[in-house]
Amino acid sequence: MTTPLWETTYADLNAKSFGNAGKEVLNLIPLLPARAKVLDLGCGDGRNAIPLARAGFTVTAVDISEAGIRKLDMLAARDGLTIHSSVGDMTRFEFPEEYDLIISHGCLHFVEPSQWEEMIGMFKAHTAPSGFNTITVFTDAIPAPPDLAPLCVGLFREGELYERYSEWETILKKSYTFEDEHAGGIRHTHAANKLVMRNCRMG
């Protein structure tokens, strides 16, 4: 597969690419400080970034897809929101500061394990005291769909993600399978692990 399937939906400015904001993300809004700093790596077209900006937070959103960022910018402008968006490879993000919330939903399994190991370490190192990380990844409990298999180079073992946060406070751990449908009627079944963890480090 030369062009990821989500690029078609990102290019359609009237389509929702991956549904609405994650419930677990919305549940964090009242727990975050006013003007919280949020980083969304692999933000896609902004399904999480936009409601967080609407809540008054300072949101930085990064994705490798130009079409995704272009759509995010359009949606943010339509709602009068400011989001610090950029096109970039999340594995090369330089983490200029600490964040109250770091999000990585549905993208770490697309990079090699050595890269996501390093990235999770950077997430933890650059999360403010009492701040949160929320991450969703695909696992190998179900094989990657044939059309996505060439991209899923970093599938997690079941529970492997949770092991990386054993010293943090658990807000949510969820292991599940789900089906999704993409443009052109393409359907997939995935196994996933989701977590929300709180940094126990004191300021």
C-alpha cells in the first residue's frame, strides 16, 4: 500500500476520519489546570485537539499527514480556535517543554519498537507533575489486516503498553477489539490497548 487509506478521508473536508474525540480525553478536561498545555502527537485531523482547544487549553498538534493538518487547520479556523499545528514526523519531535497532557492515539504501532520505546520515555520525561498521558495502540492479539500489515511495524504485545507505566497512577486500562470502516467500504478488525496514566511526580 503506497498511500495510507486515511489520506482519502483527510482529503474530504466534510468527512469525519476516525469519529469523535475519545471519551477518555473528554473526561480529562475537568482534571486539567486552566490553560493546560496539551500535546497531541499523531493528531490526524484533530478529533481530540479541537475539543481540547475549545476547552481553553494551549494545544500543540503534530501529524505526518499534510492533508490531516490542512483539515485540522480548516476546522479550527471555522470554530475560531488557535491550535499550534504542524506537519512532522512524531519520532523527531523535540519536546521543547513539559505538558499537562500528552496524547498518542492510534499511531505508535506504525513505528518500529525501538522508536516507540524512546518516544514513551520522552512522553514520561516531558509530562508535568500530576499530568497525564493517554495512549491507544494496536496489539498482536489479532493480526494486522493485510492491507495495513506493511505499515504496522510496531505492534505491541497484549499488555506491553501498560508495563511501561507501572510506576504511574492508573486512571484507565482497557483491552478490547473493535471494527472500523473506511472510505470505499474497507473494514478492519483490530485488537487494542488503551491507557490513561497520571504522573505521580510532585512539582
